[in-house]
Amino acid sequence: MTEEVKKEEAKAETKKEPKAEAKAKAKEEKKEEEKPIDKMTAKELREIAKEIPGVSGVHAMKKDELLAVVKEARGVKDEAPQKKKKVKAVKKVYTVRDLKLKIAKLKEDKEQAREAKDKNKVEVLRRRINRMKKLTRKVAQA
């Protein structure tokens, strides 16, 4: 019976070895198919930073610091995304007096729209007047 037990143990051991090898291969494949450094979590970055020689205090580092250390160790250059050029609108410089004259004109137009029973135009003019009033307050403070 002891021979049979030894044979079964030997078979079990041979079965375990391929599993261990398979796990090791799976880990290697995961390293190859690693997600981009910028997308990694702080925990993942810490694990990588621990393996880098000469780096200490990994657990106290924040994600930004960890990213910098890992990128430096791997020789990855940090490329900033290209910024889109914004077209600046030219703003007119108004005085309070100019704005109040425009408001008076808009109020007249609003009354004419009311007499014509054009509700949409009345609403549009009301909002414009409201914006102009807010603008007068801003201009007065500046």
C-alpha cells in the first residue's frame, strides 16, 4: 500500500508543477499586455515602483509622484496632449451709459412686440434686457 500512496503523491506533484508553470506564464503574459501607465491605479504603480532599484518611500507617494518615478525608470517621455487653439471673441468695452441706452431701445422693441402679440419675440427681448442689466452691474463695479 505504501507504494501505491507514493505513486499517487508523485502523480499529484507532477500535476501541480504544470499548474505552477502555467501561472508563471500567465503572469508574464499579463506583464506584456499591461495597461498604459497613466491608466493604472496607485496600487498597481506602487507594485511596479517597489521593483525599481534605488526607490524608497513608495507607500508614502501619491499617484502623480509614482507616475513620475515609473515613467523615469522606464524611460517614457511625458507627452502633453496638444492644446486646441481657442478663438478669442473680441469683447466690446461698454460704458454704463451705452448699456442703459441699449436697454431703453430693447424695452421699446419689447412693447411693440407685445402690441403685435408676438410672445416669442417678447421673451427673447426680455432675456436680452436681463443680460444687459447684469452687464451694467459688472461694468459699474470694474
